[in-house]
Amino acid sequence: MELEVTERQDGVSQVALVGRLDITGLHAVDLRFHALTAAASRPAVVDLGRLEYIASLGIGMLVSCAQSLKVKGYRLVLFGATGDVDQALRRTGLDQAMPMVTDLDAALEVLGKA
């Protein structure tokens, strides 16, 4: 499991989750993901396009960060989820709890940064 960070000049954190977000993957990225999203105290977009699998613990990580940002007045937007990952997130109702869109442009539009 890897995290890829894209430096942006518009005040938005952009992080890509790459690989399998199972228990092993979660332990590899959890603290850094929180630091780059919730602790950064700014809007965040998360690219799920290369995420191959997500376990319930990984969904919990996303929810936790989104809730932390919401308390601070910011949003976390997911984009690019496909296949089994997209289905898993929608089955759990995550798309009702936070924005899930198809691509980066749509994610930035949700944040008013397009």
C-alpha cells in the first residue's frame, strides 16, 4: 500500500491511495494519511483510481478523516473509485456520507476550486 501526494497551490490536499487497503495496508498508511488530510486542516481530495481493494478498516479511516475535516469546516472528496472498490463504498453508504465523484475536476468543483 502506498500514498502518493500531489503538491497543489490552491490550498487543497491531494492524496492517492495505491494498492490494497486491508489491515496490512492500513497500518502502512494510516498515520500519514491522517496527517495529510485531517491534521492538515484544509480541504482534501483522495484519488482511489488505483486502489485495488478496501476493507472495512480502510473505510473507517476515510470516514474518520472526513468527520475530522467536517468539524473544522472542510470537506474530503473521493474520486476515481472503480469496480469492487466503488461497489464496496456504495454498499456501505459512504457515498451518502461524503462526496464521491468520477475525476479530479469534479472533486475540485465540489470544493469550489475548479
